[in-house]
Amino acid sequence: MAQNNNLRSKSKQKTNNNKSKYIFDLDLTLYSENDYKDSDNQDEYYSSFKPKYLLGDLLKLIKGDKFILTNANIPHAKDVLAKLRLQNIFKDIIASDIAGDEYKPDPSIYHIANHEFKIRNNDTVFFFEDSLDNIIAGKKFYNWKGVLIDPDRKKKPKHADYLFNTIEDAIIFFIAKEKFD
Ligand SMILES: [Mg+2]
């Protein structure tokens, strides 16, 4: 019995030191092809985004810090997040224009994000992406756990840790995971 208690307190300590952090790609990860209309006309394009109220409510239920890591630029990221009504959820954004025009899956932008987001060695990072190549790079450079968002895939590819068809399904899973881990 005494031994049991001892084990329990050890695993609790481990949980307290080990923070989960969540990094999200923006385009076609936080919204899908159904949430906007592709157009060469900028006004038409930006005004076509639909608010993602359910996603916003779900994201707020995740306690760990949340960040954006996008190959787009900061003005695009801010515009789209505002249109999606997700603008107050993320602690920081790294985009290609502030990363010296570096793009995922090249290493520099991952190094910048890891530094700016103050990721520590014992943090567990979950990286949400629609691009498997970007997930593979995050795993290679920093052992980020890859959460692939793909509406069409039925089977998780080897290089992703998780597969969900929608971002909402993914977030519901991680809310539960935080509660019960
Ligand atoms: Mg994307």
C-alpha cells in the first residue's frame, strides 16, 4: 500500500514538470476548404471566411499555451484569425515574414518558433498540421508530436502521431486527454 502511494506521488510530480503546449498551422488546419471561397480577388477571398465559434469555444477549454506557426505572413494570419473569430486564443504567432522568409519544412523557422514560444526540453509539444512534410520536420528537429488534420484520410500515416478528419475532432480529443492524463 505504501509503495502504491509512493508511485502515485512520483507520477504526479512528473506531470507538474511536463507541460503540454500546442502549436497550430493556420491555413487548411484551423479551417477547411468548406470555410472559405478561394478567389483571386482579395476582398472576396478575405470576406468569405466563416466564423468558427465552436472551434473557438473548444480551443478555450485547452489549458496549455497555444501558438500559431504559419508559412503565410503576419497580416494574412491576423486577417484570417479575425475573420474566423479566433484572434484572442493564441499566445504568439510565428510567420514566414518575421522568420526571415524561411518556410516550413526548412529548419530555421522551427528553431525560431521553438525559441520564441519558450519551449522547454521537458515540454510535450503537439503540432497540428495539414502537411505531413511539416509534421515530419517538427518531429525530426524537436520531437514535436504530429497531429495531422486531413478530411480525406482514413488511416494514420506512419509519421504522424495522430490523425483527425476535422480540427474540432482533434481539439475535443485533446481536451479529454488533458483532463485524464
Ligand atoms: Mg496548412
